[in-house]
Amino acid sequence: MFGKGSKLYSIFAMKCPRCHEGDIFETRNPYKNMSAIHKNCSHCGLRYEKEMGFFFGAMYVSYMLNIALFVTAIVAYFVLLDQYLEGWALMTIYVIITAFLVPVYYRLSRTIWLNFFDSYHPEKRGAK
């Protein structure tokens, strides 16, 4: 399920969606130059940005991830933390966590968006 050949492997390892070998981003650390993305896969040559503005759709994925975090925080608040924490404290914690996760969401959303359009085909090495 999480091994090579699955979409989840490509997403969480941030590897090329076609060959699962090449890195999508230039650094592994999202807090160090978060937007430095390779133009092509170093292993199979897949071009990551298909056309100008290709990654605009990743904004919707990022929005979806942030909504999932917000719903999780609200449910956790009402189920577990209601008697221990005020609403304003929850929102403050949520904003801090969201600000801290911006580079992670940025990279994760771009990787998810790439995986919508490419599948695992390691035999297509060199084909763009």
C-alpha cells in the first residue's frame, strides 16, 4: 500500500509520480527553500510543470488539506478539549500550527497535484 508503485509512496516520499526514483524538490527540508522544484525528473526525465500555471490547481489541494486540519481541530476541541481550553486559545493554537505547516502543505499539495496527472510507469524512462 505504501511501497514503490503506489501513489501514497510518491506523495509522502515526494518522488517523481512516474518512476518513483527522482526527487521533485531540490532539498528534502521544506523549511529551507520550500519552492525549489526541479524542472524535470533526474531519473526518467518527466517534466513536472506541464504548462504555464500548471500548479495553480495545487492551491485547491492545499485548501482541502487546511480544511481537513480545521475540521479535525474543531472535532478534537468539542470531543476532548472543551472543558480544558477556551475557544480563543484553540484558534490561536490553530493559527500557529497552520503557519508552521505552510511549507509542508505547499510541497504536499504540489506532489498530490502531480500525482493526479501521472501514473507509475517506470518503463517510460526518457519519454517526456
